[in-house]
Amino acid sequence: MKAAFRLLLLLILVLISEVNGQRQKPGRKPARKPARPTPEPVEPTELPPPLPPGPPSVFPDCPRECFCPPDFPSALYCDSRNLRKVPLIPPRIHYLYLQNNFIDNLPEESFKNATELRWVNLDNNRIKKLDRRVMEQMDSLVFLYLEKNQLKEVPSFLPANLEQLRLSRNQISKIPSGVFNKLEHLVLLDLHHNKLSDGVFNKNTFRGLKNLMQLNLAHNILRKLPPGLPSAIHQLFLDRNNIEGIPDDYFKEFPNLAFLRLNYNQISDKGLPKNSFNLSNLLVLQLAHNKLTTMPFINPKLEHLYLNDNSIEKINGTQICPTALVTFQDFSSDLENVPRLRYLRLDGNQLKPPIPLDLMMCFRLLQSVVF
């Protein structure tokens, strides 16, 4: 019995040796694992994943990748669907939403029937230029949104009936000559967050914009105020540039100017003529985050004044008051002729409380002072 057990143990040891020997035999390579497919590059975007196709549309011409609301037959929603090309736009569409996609051009084929478009939103795509043939057939277009794309210049051949043109957050550093000449219906032009410098503008740049009411040139690289701005302007945004001064009587050319924003520039007392802001229709003036050491002279009709975060050390209410100060005993007199200032912000300067009495005597309608 013992002999049989020893024989069995010996056979087991021999088998183990053979197996180990086979594992260590030279020339044999371990089997390779199947290679994994290379993953598709991740798109540099914050867009949501593509939406699954919905139920069949009540409109037979509705592109499968878009949504056509049954109660709004003139609208087509193709936004946020990870599209790389524009689908065929039905002729009945007036309002087209293509924002938040990966579209890099507007092919003529996609728009061949879309001659009645009034509103096109192409924000947050990859468009570098617009096709002339596409633009020239959009005679009815009123609103064009092209924010956050890759444009390097203002598009040419824009439809003459445009009322709003939004081109912010591109890479625009050029405005072609005559590009605005036929846009006499344009009321809003937004060019903020681009790369516009002083050399881009001349006295004819904005020629043709007879009815422009709002112009946004904020977040560019301007050192001077641009020449030749439309005289009809109501709202002008020039904040976050490098503007150092204001030419004499610059704003006198804009009799309707009501809202002016010049925050975050380099404006000092030296670059600010005394009557720069003595404008009869100006209601809101923002001069925060500049280099002023004194409070500028203002028109009696101004209602909101932002002077926070400058270097103002003291205020003489008698000198800056736009009307002659009356005695304190006359405080209850007729208020129709006193300055209209209601909101004044002075925090972030080098002022120390209390608020000067002559300041309060002048601006008697003040409802809020941040000091």
C-alpha cells in the first residue's frame, strides 16, 4: 500500500515538472489580447449628447434631426443636436434655430428653398465665413445671431433688411470697407469680445447705419474712441478696452445718447475735458474702474452715475453741481429744476465718510448713494 502511494506521488511530481517546463520553454509567446478600437476624439464642447429621434412630425418636410412644433409651423428647432451640417430647410420656415452645434459653413443647397427666413440663430458653432450666395437670397432676414463662432471679419453681403446683427465672442479684427453701407434698418450691432483695434475704424466705417440705436464695442483692444459713430445712437458700450481719454466735444455728435458705459478703461482727469458728459439726454453714465481723481461735471438730467473703483480723494459738491446751489433753508423749494441724479456709486475710492453736505444739497433727489 505504501509503495503504491509513493509511486502515485512520484507521478504527480513528474507531471508538475513537465507543466512548469512547458511554461518556461523558450520561443513561445503569450497570446495577444485583441486590440481595442481607438476611441473617437472627444469634441471640445459643452454640448449635451444628441437627442434621440422623436416621433414622426406632422410636417412631411421636417428634417429628421430637427423638431417642428405642430403649433408653430414657421419655426424649425435644430439646436443642440451635435449637427455638423445644416439640413435642408423647408420653404415655410421663418425662424431657424441652429445654435450649439458643430456647423462650420452654410451650404447653398441647404438654403435653396428657405427664402422667407426672418430669424436665424447660429450661436456657438464653428463658422469662419458666410457664403455670399446664401446671404444674398435671404431678403427677409431681420435677426442674425452669430455669437461664439470663428469669424475673423464682419461678414459681407448681409441682407439689407437686417435689424439686429450679433457678432460677439468671435475673432473679428477686420471690418471690410462698405460692409454696413446698405444696412439702414439696423438698430443693434454687437461686436463685443473681439479683437478690434483703433486702426480698424475710420470716419466711413459705420456709414449707412442711419438708424443704429445700440452699439456694443466692449471687450476689444481700443485705445481711442472710434470716429464716425452713427449720430442716432442711444446706447454705447465701450467698457473693458484701453481707452485713455475723450476728445473735446466727442459726444456732442450724438444728441440721443442716453446710456454710456466706459467701465474698466484707463481714463484719467487729464484725458477728460470738463463738459465731456454735459449731454442733455444722457440718463446713465458708467465710469467705474478708471483712473479719475475728481468727480466729472454732469448734466442736470443725468439719473445714474457710477464712479466706483477710481482714485477720487475728495468731492466738492459746489464745483460739480450742474446748477447753482441754493441755501439749505430753501431745501423744500420747487424740485422741478434741481439735478435729477437718483443713484450715485462712489465706493472703491479714497473717500472718507461722512458724505459731503454740499453734495446732498445739490443732488436732492438722490435715493441711493454707495459711499
